[in-house]
Amino acid sequence: MNFMGIDPGRDKCGVAVLNAAGDIKFQRVVLTDELDVVIKSLASEFDIQTVILGDGTTHKSAAKKISSAGLTFQLVDEKHTTEEARREYWLKNPPHGWRRLLPTSMQVPPEPVDAIVAEILVRRFLHRK
């Protein structure tokens, strides 16, 4: 049994698939225009029980794409997930060279953290269950 997390955005979305134990099976940032294809593809590849959808920007549009794929979804509060994702990014990818001398709280990750936000949304849902 797997759960798909989606951090919806205007231009890009974070997508993650985790199992009930919290192991990451898939994690990527995708274009919002491609979200419906990605949802259907992941639903067929993984046994998705529920989609966990962040309640932020453009979640209504993402909800329609999830429903049209025949999946159910649960809304989860996105409050402070970006800050949490930035901290998680630096734990997974410690700075190198001179950057390690600066506190990570003062640095911006060099790539989008939307997929980590999607992971955090699923973890919040699993923790709530």
C-alpha cells in the first residue's frame, strides 16, 4: 500500500510516493501541465491507496486531475512545509566547500524543494493516522 503526495503549484508540482512505513518509492518535481499524466502513470506503477494533496496554491485544479484518474485524495495543511523542506534538503545534501561555513538557514537550496514538500505532506498524513 502506497501513498502519493502532491505539492501543487502554478508552474511545477512536487510529487512523492511513499509506502506505509515511510520509505520513498518515487520523488520528483514535475511541470503542472504534466501532472495528470504523472498521476496516472504512478497510479498504475504503484498501488496507490490515497493521494495526499497540499491545500495551497492551485490545489483545486490538482484535485480535479486526481479525481479524473479515479483516485481519492485527502487535503493536508501545507503550513511551514517549505521551511521544513529546506532544512530536510540540507540534511540530505550537506553543503560543500566554503558553503559549509555558512549556516544552512542563511542559504537557499540550489534546486526546487517541492518534491520534499510532497514527501513531508505524506509523512504528516501518516503521522496523523
